[in-house]
Amino acid sequence: MRLSDLQSKDVVDILTGEKIGNVVDVEISDDGNIIKMLIYEKKGIINMLRGTEEVSITWSQIKKIGADVILVSRNL
């Protein structure tokens, strides 16, 4: 899987069903494993003027990577 494949997927919290945002980057360990994903969190229309907020999702929070979506649990 490539980073560009991850970037095209929506990231969704499985506990709330809320779309968190989209992957913008990943942090990789020295041995080549993904440590965490950086996501630009999507905010409501009012907050669009303020920009987006970067959220970090660790590998242990990722529950499933599907064809169109990455399911995560932010409440560990």
C-alpha cells in the first residue's frame, strides 16, 4: 500500500461514526513500520475560515483499513 492510497480514504471514528478527516502524512519507524498517521481534521462550515487542525492517530488506534475508509478508535 502506498501513502497516496491512504490519503484517498476518509478516516472515521468507529465509536461516533464521525468523519475525522483525511490522511496527510505518516510517521514511519526506522524498521519501516507505521507509527502514526497525521490527519487534517475537518471542522464545520463556521470553522472553515479558521483552517484545519492536525490530529495524530497511532497505529494501535487503527481498527480497519478498508477500500474507501480507515476506521479508528480515538478513545483508548
